[in-house]
Amino acid sequence: MLEIRPTCEHCNTALPFDSKDAMICTFECTFCKDCVELLREVCPNCGGNFSERPIRPKQLLEKYPVSTKVVFKPVDLEKHYKNLVSE
């Protein structure tokens, strides 16, 4: 089951369970759409692509609560871009 993390890893913007701006990679690294664009749609952690994070239905939140785990690791964009070029 998806964690549904509460914020963007790069800019720390809130991404509630019903956010249409939340994007995830295969390992659930979570970023907002604006940061995914900055990252050129490549996850800085695994090198994978992003997909829209599904919205957990409100009626399931009590039984399946979303994560409160904040992962805030701003990306060194210069290093990220260099890694993209060298691949």
C-alpha cells in the first residue's frame, strides 16, 4: 500500500492525500509537479520516471491512514543536471 507522504522532498510543499500535484517514482519518492519539471522528470534518488500519485479516497483514511513521515532532501540541481547529461 502506498505511504502517501505529506510533502515534496525538494521544496517541502504540502501534498495532502487528495493533492493533484503529487508525483511519485517507483520507490514512492514524492515531489510536486513543479519540482518534477525542474528535475526534468527524472527522480534524483533512483533515476526513474514519475507518475501521478493516486488519491486515497477520503472514506478510507481512517482505516488506511496516510504517512506523516516528511522526507525533506532538497536536490542539488546542478549535480542532478550533470548526472542527466553523463547518462
